[in-house]
Amino acid sequence: LVRLRARLSRSQNTLGKGLLTLLSREHLDEDTWEEIEDTLLTADVGVGPTQELVERLRERVKVLGTRTPEELRTLLREELLTLVGPDMDRTVHTETKGPVDRPGVVLVVGVNGTGKTTTTGKLARVLVADGKSVVLGAADTFRAAAADQLQTWGKRVGAHTVRGPEGGDPASVAFDAVKEGTEENADVVLIDTAGRLHTKTGLMDELGKVKRVVEKQGPVDEVLLVLDATTGQNGLVQARVFAEVVDITGIVLTKLDGTAKGGIVVAVQRELGVPVKLVGLGEGPDDLAPFEPDAFVDALVD
Ligand code: GDP
């Protein structure tokens, strides 16, 4: 796994630097506070969290009186960390909640193009490196290349891929993958699903069915929603739609390498009440990292 902090600092620290520069002004007048607010909103932190943070900063700066740059940095670091939620459970649950002879089952959901298949492959790689045996389920039967792409990842990392006919029933592929995983005594089954958002009812039916069919064989242990960090408010709309269909248990924020708008971490957690568990930092096999609030905030303010 890559070091989150080192990889993030280049793209993210414009937010922290901007805030520190503004907070360092001798007179923190209303215009400056507005600029601070704008800086946070531009980074996709979201209206509610932005207002909370600004309020806290105003209070603390007032108490502090004269501010050294180091004091400001510490203060900002603490407040950003509180906002990011240092105590949320960010474990990706790959162990089964069911009988011990069953594999853990992880559903990977999200709109096409967000990086679902890539994330599934990267996650398989991490699990295999951790000594786990993994079966991949290519339940995205609608995007022609998706199953091939997943199978390529499977071959690369040493995981067996279960796939169906193109255009076939995603739920049946998901079912077969769990069955195969159980028969093979695999530790984890990762299921890549289709994310066609053009009709919400279509998605509801399809994804709901995948989950129901998988649950016939045992519990789903983790439902990861993959969101593209560069899509901002659109990502939040997508998140809401998916949360209506399945109980999301964790968020994977991809393409954080391509945006300075890391505030989306805060916004999406707030929106769904679910932690960001993993982040994508590039297209390569090693570019998936656990989300660590401390390292993230360090990358923002250092
Ligand atoms: P899917 O349709 O959701 O399964 O999306 P894919 O997994 O095919 O990914 C879509 C594109 O995004 C591909 O070109 C990936 O290489 C790219 N991608 C996925 N994750 C990341 C990431 O964390 N950073 C960057 N820069 N690109 C990514």
C-alpha cells in the first residue's frame, strides 16, 4: 500500500496553504472569513461542515489572540481532523459475519467510469498480498470490456474470476461467484457490479437483486461505494441514489490524485453517514490506500 501522505501532499496542500495564509492575516475581518469560507467551499467541503469549521476557527482564533504560524497550523490541523472524523471505523470488513466456512463477501458498487473495476482489482491485490485467497465476480455484464478487465486483474494478482455471458444476468454471476468461492474455500469474494445510472429504477432492480441473490447464500459483509473525487457535487447525488438502493458500509474515493478538492471526503461522509475507507491515488496496481485521517490532514496543512 502506498503512503497516503506522501502521495496526497502534492495535490491537496493548496487547501491547507490557502487557509493558513488567510488565517495569518493580521486583521481577520469579515472579508477574510468569507474568503476562508470560499476556500473551503471550493475544495468541496460542503456548506454545513464549512460553517461549522469557520465557527470553530473564529472562536479559537479569538481565544488565541496573537498567533504564531506554528500555533495556527496546530489549530487548523486539530479542527480539520475533527471534521474528518478520526474515530470512524475504517476497516474494510472482508471476514464473514456468517458461518466460518463461508468466504467474506464484498460488493463493489458505483457509477461506471468511477473506477469500480480498477478498485476491485487493486483490492484483490492487497488481500492476496495479505495471504488471502480471493475469487472475483464479474457482475458488470453490461460494459463489454468490464469482465475482461477484471479477469486481467485476476490473472495478475492470482485470483480466480467468475464471469457470465455478455449481457447476462448480473445477479446470477454474483451468485455463482459466491458459490465458487464457498466451494473453493476462498477467504474473500469481491463482486464488481454494473453502475448504469440512466434509469434509477433499473439500477434499483438490478443492484437490489444482486444483493438479495447473494444473501441467499449468506451475509454480504461489506458494500463499498466507489465515487470519483473529481466529480464534486455530482458524486454526492450519485451517492444518495445508491444509498437508497443498498446499505453502503464504506466509501472508496478514487482519483484523489487528480484533484485538489479533498474536501469531498468530509462532504460525502456527512451525506451518507458512512466512512471513507479507501482512496485511489492513481491507475497503477499499488495506487490504493487505506484512508487515514491523520495522514490526510497532515497532507493538507504541511
Ligand atoms: P468502472 O467503469 O467504474 O469499472 O471504472 P474503471 O475501473 O474502468 O476505471 C475508469 C478509469 O479510471 C480507468 O482509466 C482507470 O484507470 C481510472 N482510475 C481508476 N481509479 C483511479 C485513480 O484512483 N486515479 C486515477 N488517476 N485514475 C483512476
